[in-house]
Amino acid sequence: MDYESFRVDTLPPTLYYIPEFLAPSEETRLLECIERTPKVKWTQLSNRRLQNWGGVPHPKVLLAAVVGMIYRTVTAIVSVVPF
């Protein structure tokens, strides 16, 4: 696959948009996990919300924490892309 064709020219060179990267079933499962997330896992930041699974946000640092299985699965899928 020619990943260069998926590069987003107006963004930093490490960003790509790959349509249909996730299978429909993976997308559905991921969205269901996001929607089922308890409110205590959400943090309101300036102009956005953060689902806090991988650490504790502080103004100058993110303290590490163990992430949930669905997010480890997504990370594993993304990590095999040969960029």
C-alpha cells in the first residue's frame, strides 16, 4: 500500500488520513466503548473533552496509567502500519 498517498499536506508530515482503516465491526466496537465510558473518566479541558484512560492530565505533564483493553487493541492495530 502506498501510504504517501494518504498524507495530509496541510498538517505535520507524520499525519495521514486512511479511509476505512478500521473494519466496520472494529469501528462499531470502539464507538460503543467510548459511549459506555463512565462520566468519571472524562476530563474537561480548554475547548475539548478528554477521555482519561492513559494517564492523569496536569498542566505540564501527563502521568502514566494502565489503559483499557479496547485502547490497547487499537494501539496494536495502529502500531503495525509501516510508517
